[in-house]
Amino acid sequence: MIALDRASLRYGPILGLSPTTFELPDGGGITGLLGPNGAGKSSLLQLLSGLLPPSGGEVRIFGEAPFRNPAVLARLGLVPEGDRLPTGLRAGRWLRMMGELSGLSGEALSLAVAQSLETVGMTDRAHLPFVRMSKGMRQRIRLAQALMHGPELLILDEPFNGLDPEARLTLIALLRSLAEGGVRILVSSHILGEIAQLTDRILLLFRGRLLAEGTVTEIRQLLDRHPVELRLTGEAQVLARWAVEQPELAALRMEEGSVVLSVRSPREFFPRLQQAAAEGGIPLQALDPLDLNLDAVFQYLTKDHA
Amino acid sequence: MTTTAPSPLATIRAMALGYAPRIFQGRGWVLAASAIGPVVLVLGGHLIARLQGAESSAGEALQIFHEMIRMMLPIMALVAAPAGIREDLEQRTLPLLLVRPAPAWALPLGKGLPWFLWGALWLVVGTLGLQLLGGDPSLLLGRLGAQVGAWWGELALMTLVGLLFKRGTLWGALYFFIWEPLVRIFPPFLQRLTFTHYIESLAGSRSTSVQTSQLLAQEQVTTHPLLAFLILVAFGALCWAFAGWKLQRTPVGLAGSEAEG
């Protein structure tokens, strides 16, 4: 569905995105595009949505270059960052226009407008002018315009900005249901928690470079330089005695009723731990990975490349 | 759901209908006032003069109107063009339009069309209202053609300039208020590079009212009224096409600035 082959983007002398290569497969699912401000997230999204052509390399969406390509644009929806909407218009009429610009007409258009408004919970407020809408309402309308033509690929740039907690939860639920319905969703954010709630499949960008791609666990496993921290709960003395014999152990800390291990090469360590526990060799009651989460991965990767 | 790209005509229609409510808001009424203002002033002045017993001929009043409308048409273009596709560029809502499968080149004309029609409506109303003065009916068609044709061309030019330059309004104002008056002191053929020439060729004021002493250093150049009208229409169409081509070819990102300069 999405294929980038050494695609890069320059703004004059400034490199917005270094040559980047990755692919996302067909079918539904949510991929998080993660990185701090200025990492190149918006640059990447602009390439994918066909707003900007790549300065180098190649971008393929549904097998074709997306820039000003109606065949691609008819199949994707974009919710850019911010809550900007045209001044002086009302949601219903504007959505109708956006539907017509997507090739809808007649009953299909009316149905699409009604459905998209219902999906975002704005049916009874479509008559309001944009200027009288709250930020959350405007964000919902922007989402509605991206959904109304039934896109196979939905791209959202920082969609949670300015939303209250309730609206965030609503949006998360909506995106999940769309993904389950077969829509491939790409969501950018600089806030880890937002992405973590949506998906564990991420693209990690930093200073215009794609640092990592995959699930949090997959990426974490690439970081052998940074040991994984695990808390083993059980008889701490016995667990510690077993742990010090393992070649992957980097550090050990005793706690009451548990032991915290820093372990290199978790892919080799985990099977051995599981086997020992299963055979009754160690009195293990619980295993908690302490830094096998998005926050830790993000910190490690960005620190390495800073 | 499978959708296909809309045709250029469907795109223009969708944009025109979608943005039509904008003309009934503040800027739209300023535009209407700009078009109708000269008529109201001329009619009011004529009426007051007649009531006070002073002599005021219809010919003089029409001459004043010609001078005023020549100034007001550029002002109308300067008012309306920033509400065209330039507005979406500045408000950063253009990406929402550009990620649609509709042809991008049709967007400037689609958004400008309601403004053209609204302005043209008031120009026609004003010109017809002027007939209350008893102006020569044989010149009516020329007056209408001059104003609507020039309005079409000037709005298109301002839309194009607004896409080409960040300070498009400034460049447009310089053209209308510096170049157009200034060209009268340059060689006569340069008159053909002004809207004024075609307005005067169509409206008839040039040949009937302008004295040689009013011209500084040039001969009078004339263009057949029908040809003058066609040139205004063609120039406008060319500007809309160029604006569309510019938008179609130029990458416009989320920051909205890539299309400029």
C-alpha cells in the first residue's frame, strides 16, 4: 500500500526528511508515526498524501506516485495538523463541497455527508458556522471530510492536539473501529502515550531520519546496547542466584520480594528464563518488563542519535 | 466506496456553490458597495444640483461616473481577489482541497466565480440605474461590456498575482494605480497594455469626451469595441488558466508557502 524508496524532502537548503525507505502492507491497521517536534513527521505525511513530491527517491501509494494523482487521492484521506477550516462557511455545506470534489454526487453524496457527520458525532451541529465551533468540534469536522469518501488510507497529523480527554477517547475508539474495518491508518504524534494507546506498530523519526520501524518489542530488541530491565517477583535470593549465572546479565538490584535485572540480548535470555521457570528451577511468581515500552524505546533511540 | 475524480466542470461548480455563502458576508457587501457607490454618488450629486437649481447635465454626470468606475473596478478586484484561492493559501486550508482527486487547476476559477458573478451583478444594476439620468441608450451595451469585461480581467489578474507573489495585493495596486495612469506619458502603443484603454474603447468616453489637452504626450489609440471586449474576456481567461496551471504544478505543503514566488 505504501512504499518509500530512498524518498527525501528538502525545503530549499533545509533537509526535512533524509532518504527514507519503508513499506506498509495492504489491509487495515494503525501505524504510529512518532518523533519529537521537527523530526520530519509532517514532511513524511506530506509526501504520503501527495501534497509535496519527493526531492529525491520515490514514493508509491497503491503502486503510484501520489503527487496530484487523482487515482491515488481518491483512495486516501488526510487530516492535517491544526483546526483550521475556511472562514465564513458552515460544516454541512462545506462537507458537501468536499464530497463533490472527491467525485461523489446525488444520493451517494448526501449519504456520505450524513454518515460522516454521524461517525464523528456532529449530525446535530452541522448547521453551525465554523467560527462558532469549539476546537474539538472543528477537529471532528476535519476528520469527517477525510472519511466521507471511504478512503483506504487515512493519514492524521497530530490529531489529538487540543482535544479534551473525552474527545481523545472517542477518537481512539473511532480509529480502532476504522482499522478493524480495513482502513490503513497512519497517525503522527510527538506524544508517546497517544500512540501507545492506539497501536504498538510505529515508525520512529528523529531529526529527519527514520530511526526504527516495527513493534515496540521488535525495536526494543534491536537495542542490545541498552539492557532491558525486568522485575522478577518471587524468592529474591534464589532468583538472584540463578540470574548471576546468566551471561546476558548486566546488572542486578535486590528489592523486597523481587529482583530487578538488567539484561542484554533479551531474545536469548527470555527463552532460558521461561524454561527455568517451567521446569521449576526458579521460584518465579511474576515477570514485569520495566522499560519494554514506547517511552523507553523512544528515549534510547533518540539519545543514541542525538 | 469507490469514487472517481470529478470533471473540471463539476469541480468548478462544486467550488462555486460551496463558497457562494462568502459573498453574502462583509467582504461581499463591501464589493457591492464599491460597484454601486459611484452610481449612487453621481445620481445623488445630480439630484442635489438639480434641486438647488444649478445646471447639471447628464453628460457631465456620466463623465464623472466613468472616472469613478475606472478607479473602483481595481478596488473591487483588490477586495475580492484575496477572498479567492489566495485565502485558502493564507489560511492553510488549501491542502484540504489539494488532497482531493479534483483537478487542482480548476480550483482558482471555481472559487473566484461567485465573486465575479456577484460583482458583475452589482455593476449591471448600477449601470442600468444610471439610465435614470437619461444617458444615451446606444452606449448602454458598451458601458455594460466595459465594466463586466474589465471586472472579469482585473479579478483574474489579481487572483493570478496573488498566487505568484506573497504581496500580490501590493503588486496589483501598483499596477492599477501607478502603471495605468503613468502609461499616458509613454508611447501610445503602451495604452493597449492597460485596462483603461479597453474600458474607454467600449464605454465610448474616450472618443466623445476626452480632449487632446487632457493627454500628455500621446496620440489617441482606438480599438474596436467588440475586439476590446473580446480582449478583456480572453485576457481574463488566460489569467485564470495561468493561475490554475500555477496551482496544478506547484507543490503546496501544509505550511502553504511553497506556491509563492
